[in-house]
Amino acid sequence: MGNTKLKRALRRNKLSEKGAARKLGISQSLINRITKDGFTPGLKTAAKIVAGFDGQLTFDDLLSPADRRARKKLIGVLVDNHTSP
């Protein structure tokens, strides 16, 4: 269960995981963990990936499904707290 959006972006740009690692300046093992295991990268790595694909990916695309659910819950709590008197 890996990150399919990153896999598609790699295919669209005709990049292997090794080529993407070289282009983005991050380790190939990290790219493998993201694409194959669904690992969520840190902010610096995510920023490098998003910038390297020129708007084809967003930060949300790099989140694992569990992290995406947690983010939605957190946003809901913050909105509720902000709108409550």
C-alpha cells in the first residue's frame, strides 16, 4: 500500500525512483519507503518533492491515509474551537 500519486507523477515524468532521488536531492531508500510502504515524509522532504514536480503534487498527496484522517480531525477541532464563543 504505497503512495500511488507519487508513483503516477514519477511515471508521467518518465523518472525511476533512482532518477527522482538524484533530481530531488533525497535518498532513494526514502523514495522507496514513500512509494512502496506509504511512509509520510517530513516537511523538508515533502517540500523538496512538491517543488520538484512543479505543482503536479500537493502536500496532501504525500500523506498516508491515516495521517490524512488525523489532519481532517484536527482541522475540525480547530474550526470548532475557533467558532465557539
